[in-house]
Amino acid sequence: MPLSESALIERYFRTCGAQRPDVLAGIGDDAALLAVAPDAELVAATDTLVAGVHFPAGSPPASIGHRSLAVNLSDLAAMGARPAWALLALTLPDADEGWLAEFAAGFSALARAHEVALVGGDTTRGPLCVTVQLLGHVPRGEALRRCGARAGDVLFVSGTPGDAAAGLALEQGRLHASAAALAYLRERFLRPTPRIALGQRLRRHASACIDVSDGLLGDAGKLADASRAGVEISFGAVPVSETLLRTLGEERARELALTGGDDYELCFAVHAENLPALLAELPPHSWGYSRIGALRSAPGAVVVRDGTVMEFSHSGYQHFP
Amino acid sequence: MPLSESALIERYFRTCGAQRPDVLAGIGDDAALLAVAPDAELVAATDTLVAGVHFPAGSPPASIGHRSLAVNLSDLAAMGARPAWALLALTLPDADEGWLAEFAAGFSALARAHEVALVGGDTTRGPLCVTVQLLGHVPRGEALRRCGARAGDVLFVSGTPGDAAAGLALEQGRLHASAAALAYLRERFLRPTPRIALGQRLRRHASACIDVSDGLLGDAGKLADASRAGVEISFGAVPVSETLLRTLGEERARELALTGGDDYELCFAVHAENLPALLAELPPHSWGYSRIGALRSAPGAVVVRDGTVMEFSHSGYQHFP
């Protein structure tokens, strides 16, 4: 007998994610009822993953569950927020129990790792599409924004961008790599690591922050635009993984790191006078971030190599057109 | 030149809905930043509308915008909450500007009517699908739940259920009606009226409340289940509109009112001792609600006519199976 909507929710989502005492009413009523921490501001984000657009339709269900939450966690990380509660809107062509069990397991593992409770949602029939809304807290007045940087600030990025874009290209058969490289890069696409702990620590140091989802160059440009400044990135300073270097060579690896998308790393600016404290309290080699350039007064985002501005055909993923 | 994602957001959604002073950062950062009212609990709901499932693919775009918010407002109404902020996840096959302008106008008009600010979202390419997340407030400890009713409570429903289901059947050519009836019923499907004011007033009176989205009989059963009770509805007491009566005849009209779905009315229970205050403070003819039955100790939801329990082939809309 096929699974009813309420049985599906009961079986796979009722106990998904963390249990939190601030959930006054979770799944099972018309809406969730939540106790917001005093002296905190609420932070809210939503992101959608569409099958065939954001992930290949045949991706492992656990990775879709993981990614649907990870992309939202990354948005909260960029605000310096602590995540708390998620709502899940899941549109499915059919109620495949094996698929649902794996999807829920992938979602739940990441949710528990970040103490996120699944407090509500909606399950509907249609083309596979997952929208997660994530709510969290930030101490009053302390949120990281895109708009606080100024000319002279130093620009950083976490992790090794480009890996996820290479992983997607491998998934889609547009790229070939050694078996070891394939496993690593594929994993970077399928299971991005939201930089929640780094985002929270950066509240004390960064002047502005953005999550890198559409490509480092384009997203750094958005941070600069919001701050009414420009940004200059040094091509040779863009961090790339050993695996990406071996797979693509240095030139193509750094290009992909600048334009690839799906990284879910943090790009952040720091006032020059705050650099010593940042480097002392969050050592780059421990926290996994790299200095890649600086904010400048001239608008726009440019990449410089050997004193020359480079041209890129595009600077990030665009849904429209 | 086709519209970019950021231009699309800027043009149609930046100023959509109400302006609110408690929005510290709205559209344009990684996440929205919101000031929660002190002494309030946060209420959060999400609902998805899928083209071809929840509405015919060719529905007027303004009605899709309206409905996508209305179905979530209805969830908050059922909690007795005051809505505040919405996030919109919009998946579109293409960036048709005429469609977007009408969709945004329909969404914005209803949002402004209920002082809801659009504070964030995501626009993606894919099969048409709209997910709204709605956040609001309820005074601490005062939320209406599904679970507070007990045997002996009187059961009510607002409005005239069944109209929307008839409107959908007309849209789909499964039903025929006079031109005047068609216009009225179609409008009840395309532009449901969330009962926000009634929900807030019911906090003082109702023991339990649910929004009627999947069919009155099934949803009344969910309220009873959550309250560990049963419910008995009197067939002759189910309110139906004159238009539905004329279109379907009494028998089919009341059946559709019990099983149809898409009503977005409130079904609520009131302890017998609280009836005089309810009827005095919220006169049924002014507030548009009707007494339809009572909670009982035996579990399940039944409809009674002339002392006999009626059989229904189904009691509400099921996405799976």
C-alpha cells in the first residue's frame, strides 16, 4: 500500500534533526511555535534545489538532503548567525520509501551536527524540488553584512573554491579525472561544508561577509557593490586544492575557483587595523582561509596577474538568462 | 535582453509587500535580519504550490501570487498569530516579465493588506513551483493549537467550504455552471480569504483550531485526533453558499463542502462554558462562521444525518498516494 502524506511525515521527518527545548510546537500543527532567545535578532534564509538544475536528477538522495540544508546553513554562516530551526518544502514525483529514507538521513545528520531542529514543512507531488527555510539567531547588532567593507580592507576566502564546480562537471561527464580525484571532487560537490563556526567567530573581526555560492569573483563583487567599493583579487593568491591543480592544471584550476559556483565558502573583508587580531585569534592554517586581495575605491571586481587585469567570460552562475 | 536574476529581484520583489520597521535587513543580503517582538513567540509555516497540482498551469499569475501567500496566512490564522515576514522561493521555467509583474502584484496586494514584508527568497529555473515561508508572532503562551479540544466542545467552521473545490472543478472543465456562478466559485478558488482577524480573536475563545485546506471532514478529524477525541458533524449544519447550492443541489453541495479542499477556512472548537462569550463578542453573522457539530469521546470523524452515520468515499486531499 502506498504511503500516505501523514505517514510519510511521521516515518521520515517527525524526528529528523536535533531536538531543541526552544521548539514549543514542531511538526504536526498548522505552524511551528518557537521561543526566540532574548537579546537576539532573528536570521532567516531560504534556498531551493531543483533536480536537473542544482543537482543531477540521479544524485544520491542523502547528498540532496545534505545539500538542501547546507546551502542554507552557508547563508546563515555568512551572517555570523547560529542556526536553530528549519522548515522543509519537499516536492516529489512519488513517495519512494528508499529515496525518502536516504534523503532524510542526509538532512538529519547535518541538522544534528549543527543543532538544527526540523520544525515544519510541506510535502507535495510534482517535479523533484527541495526548498529549505532556515532560521537562526545572532546577538543584537552583531550580524555580519555584505555592506560594511571599505577601500583598503583585506579580502579572504575560506576553503578551496572550484572543487565543487569540478565535482559537478565530473558528475555530468563534462570532465575526466583519476579515480581518487573524482571521489574527492565529487564529494565536495555533493556534500559542501557550511562554515558555521568560522562565520560566528568572524563577527569579531570581519567588516563584511558573503557566502560563495555563485562563483568567488561574482560574489566578491556583490560584497564590494553592497559596500560601495570595488575589489581586486590576485590570481596567484586564489587557493586551490592539490586535487584540482593536478586535475586541471594551475591556470584552469584558478579560473574555476574564481567562476565555478557551488562552493559554499565564506568570502570576507577585514579592516587593515583588525588584521593582527584576526590572524592571532583565528590562525589561517587552523581555520582554513586565505588572503586573496583587497577592497579598493574604484567600483567593480577585477582579477590581477603580474600587474595586469585579466578578462573572464563570466563571473558567476546566473539562473536568468 | 533577458532579465538577470538580480535585475528580476530588484524590479519585482525589492519593494513587494509592506514596509516594516522590524526588518533590519531585507532582500539583498545572505539572509534577512529581523527584530522579534518581546513577549512574543515566533510562528513559522511553509506551503508549496506546484503548477498542475495545486493550480492549473494557466492560472492568472496574480492569483498564483495571492494564493501562495494566502495558504500560509491561513496556517498562521489557525494559530491565532499575527503575520509579519515572508520569504518567497520561486521556481520558474523562464523570466517572463509580464507573468512576473502580475504574480508580484497579486502577492504584494495581499501582503500589504496583512502588513507582511517580503524579506528574502530565492529565484531558480525549473518547473513552475512556489514555496512561501511565513513568519509571525503570537503573545507568549496564547497560540491556538489543534490539541486543546475535549469531548463536548462545540465545533464551528468559518465561511462556506466547498466553493473553492467547485471553482477548481470549473477551471478544469470537470463541472459546468451559470456565468455568474462560475465567476463567484472561480474567484473563491483563485483568491481564498485567509481568516487572520478571526484567528486572532479566537485566541480568547477557542480550545483548538485548524485551517481547512484538505477538506473539512478530514481536517476536523485531524483536530479531533490531536485532541485525543472524535468529532461528529451534522450534515444539515454544514454551511454552503447559495451559489454552490444552486450549482450542485443540496446533497452534492454539502458533500463537496465536507471533502473538497482548498477552502482556507478555520475549523475550531469551543468549550461549552465559553460559548456565551464567543457568541456575544464575535457574533456569527458578523464574523461569518457556523456551528457544525461537536467533539465526542469516541475517536474518528463522522457525519450524521437524521441520526444515521453517512459514508464518504474519501475525507480529504492526499498527495501520496
